[in-house]
Amino acid sequence: LASYAGNGCRLHDCHAAVIARRSFVRYLTRQVAQSARNARRQSARGDPGEESIFKIHKGNIQLRPEVSFHFFSSTAPCGDAFITGGTSCGMLRYKVPFGEGTEASYKPVTQSHAGRSPACIMSCSDKILSWTYLGLQGSLLSTVISPVYLDSITMTSNFNIAASQRALTDRLSRLADRHHFSFHATQLGGLADTRRDVSRSPAETGLNLCEGDNAMEIINGEQGVRIDQEVSRLCKRELFGQFLDAVASLRKVLPAVLPELNGGASYREAKLMAGEYRSAKAAMRVHLQSEFGVWQPKPFTTDEFSLH
């Protein structure tokens, strides 16, 4: 876990599930832009262009019906999916800095100013749980596409079906639909109760590679940047820039896309445009905090940056 930074250049959470999801957001954004280029080529020359998982139909960006998404992990995610007994079963949990493990989130934790100390971040179990309701696309992409959900999660070690079901699906199964967002019952599978040593320290570096990349990226997990100290292509600033480029491509075929968004908007201002996503996220947190503890918020200052 890295400390909070207010310029969008640092990854605060480098656990594998989080890195995989950020890479997936990058992939989705790239596919949205490709769908716009395809629509222009189809209109101009009758050429369908390169393959994309999205298509533009009657002014809407739609996921092709034959496409589904599946998440594979070599172990159960940290947090509640690892808890198989005791009074803290089902509780929201946050990650312990400088080590492998989580603590039950019974009360708010004071968040430090940017750069002062490691961030207080929710467990991977809780984040994956949120994807079953909010989708994986995040707030920015939710302004142009419908929620994107996982159809299955497979784990190959430390898998307990009861703990995984409770942690990754059951806690949100009774939450009512809101706008385009609804609980998606993800199928869970794995090797039951196959344990391995989880007492070792987490790896200091992480790798990521997304379809279309020329090379693998190596990240320093404690610092939240690449090992050469350059910013990661998965940080907020880079993903925001990619999103703005995708919107520019979309406007060439759908001129009315996000008319209030301009190149000078801050990251926070752009996220505020995702009103339905923010409403669904707030409802999800109220639901969870009514029974399962506290969802630790991030300081809003981490979103206060712009690209210009």
C-alpha cells in the first residue's frame, strides 16, 4: 500500500485483484474508443474496422451480447473471503499497511494528508463485492456505457465456498436496484479448502499487461509507481487522460456525449458527472454500513487534479 497522493500519479493499492481491475478499465476504455472509430469507418466506407466488444447502435454504446467476463485468482482475495470463523465474519475490512492481512472496520479511521503515511484502503473482498453491484467500469466509464459485470470468479487456493459466498455476493444480494445498477449474482468456483502459507510478506513488485500493450509494466508496490520511478499507466491521471481521448473519439459519431465535460475539467469534476453511479455507490455503502461495519472513505483531495 502506498500513501495517498493528490496529483493522481500514484497507485494507492497494488494488490493483484486491484491491478487486474485497473487494467480491465484501461481495456474497456480502449474498446469504447475503438467502437467509435469503427462507427465512423462503417459510415464513411462501409468498413466495419477492427473488432471491438462494444457497438454503437441507435446512439447507444452497447456490449455485444456474446461477450462475458471471468475473473481468475490464484488465491482467495484478502478480507472477508479469508475469514472462516469468529465474530468478525461478514465485516467490512481494511488492509493493514506494510504487511499481508486486514482488520475489521468497526469505526472510521482518521485519514492522513496526502503523502504522510500509507493509505487506509478497503480489502479486496470488499472491492470485489462492490463490483457485483456497481460493475467494474468505474464512475467515468459509467457516463458512457452500462455497468459491466463479472460472470464468474475462480480461485485456486484458500477457497472456502461458504466464506466466499458470504464475502463476495451475499452481503449485497438484498440491495434494491438503482438506475442501471443491480446486484449481479457472480458464479463462484475453486479448489475447496486448499490452503497455503499466507504468512509471508507481500511481493514488493507487481506486473501488469493489457491487450494492445507493447510491454509488461513493473510496479513498485510500496511506492505506487513504476520501478524506474515513472508514473504507472494504471494511475488515475493516465486513466483520466485515456478516458478524455475516448470521449473525443465518441463525439465524432455521437456529438452530444457529455457536453458539460471539457478538457480543463478536473478528475473530481468529471466523476461528479456520473450522478447515477454516485447515487448507486452511496446506496450500496449505506446498505453495507447498516450491518457490516464502516466503509473507509478516501480523502477527496486525491481526486483534486487536472491534466492541464
